[in-house]
Amino acid sequence: MTLDEIALSCDPIPDKASNGHGYTKYYARHFDALRDQPLKVLEIGVWEGASLQMWAKYFPKATIVGADINIERCKRTPEHCRLWQADQSSTPSLVNMAEHLGPWDIIIDDGSHNPEHQILSFEALWPYVRVGGIYAIEDLHPNYTSYKDSPRRAVAFIGGVLQDDLHGRGKTAAARLDNVAPIEKKLLTGRELEIDEIHIYRYMAVIHHV
């Protein structure tokens, strides 16, 4: 079954499916080649657990963590999933979770949709994305509606700060190459060395670790 077929077979159907936000078609592009691997997956924001059911069927060999500020409302926890109570607005809360359960191959932010929380979560959890891993941020549309006056907007962070990281701020065109001189490679630091791809879709973004 495709990811969307799995999503549509769930009860209730997660809003990632084609009859909702339609994120499944984007996720399939990035995840299909990984679905039979023994991954570690984190999803922030699980509500009642519909998407956990979907991920558990799609990633049968994965260890999946569902994080939420209120895990008691999640009534559907598949066998190879576990819940962890975490506050997406708190860096210490997120780092505490990551220190206990990370690092992860895939992190999916489907939490509060507050752009400041989306930025905070990325900054706290990106260090816990494994080499070759993927970080996805869903539901960017509230950046333009509910949080249009927010002093920090995730869409600007992704298109500005993270894009600057991807380009290494123009420090050197060769710094990512394996055969580059060490002194040139040292020009890049942190996320400048780590971000390999940024994919922008309708209402969501997917960032790949090198």
C-alpha cells in the first residue's frame, strides 16, 4: 500500500491524507526508499494518535515516538510506538526528550503550528537528527493567518536563515566537497555543513541532513 492508501485506511483518517492537507504525496517522495529500514522516528503533536497509526503501518521496522504536551488524549498507540510528554514551547523539555530518546532518522513537527514553536523546535532538535536524516515542518499556513503578526515567522526562518545555512552564506563554493582543503572546510560551521537540501511544498517544508 502507498502511504496515502495507508492513511485513508486509518480510523480516523489523519489530516495528512489526500482528503486533507495532502502531505502524504510529499512524504512519499522522501520516505518511500526508507520504509523498510529500522528507523527511529519522532512526531511532535499526535493529538488522538491517527498519524501514529499511519506511521506504524508505513514504517513496520521503525521505533516511533509520539511527543505531545497532553499525551493522555492519545488513545491509539501502536505496539512499536511510545508516547513522551514534551512542551514544544520549551527548549529544556525538548532537549530532555532528545537526550533520553534521540537521535532520530526522521523528525516530523505537527505540533502547535505556532511559528515561534516551529523555529524553537527545529533549533533544539536539529542536533539530534542523524547524518542522512530528515526534518519536516508541517502546517506553515498559520504563519499567514493566526500568527501573521508574530515577531518570528517560520516561513521567513526557513526561506532566510536555513537557506543561508544551505548556501554557507557564500563563504566558499567548494567547502562541501570531500577533496577540499581542510582550511576551506573550516569556513563552514554547524548547520552550514549539515543542511544538504531544503524542499518547500504547499504548507510544509522538508530539510535533509547531509
